[in-house]
Amino acid sequence: MNRKKKVKSTLKAQLKRANAKNNPKNKPKYISKAERAKLEQEQLAQEQLEQE
């Protein structure tokens, strides 16, 4: 009985991982705090160039 349970749980876990890879991720990619600050500075610089 234990061997059957072990095999079944292993196959179930493999199937779960395979399905997780195929499904699209809803979560946005993580952007670090430093990267966000850099992007904000670039955006401010662009706005200042457009105003001039």
C-alpha cells in the first residue's frame, strides 16, 4: 500500500508542476526598489525634456 501511495503522490506532483509551467503567470515581474527609482528618474528627465 505504501509503495502505491508513494508512486501516486510522485506522479501527481509531477503533473502539478507540468501544469504550473504551462499556465500563464498572473503575477507581474518583480521590480526592485532601486530599479523603480531609476525608472522614475528617467521618466522625470523625459518629462523635463518635453516641457522645454
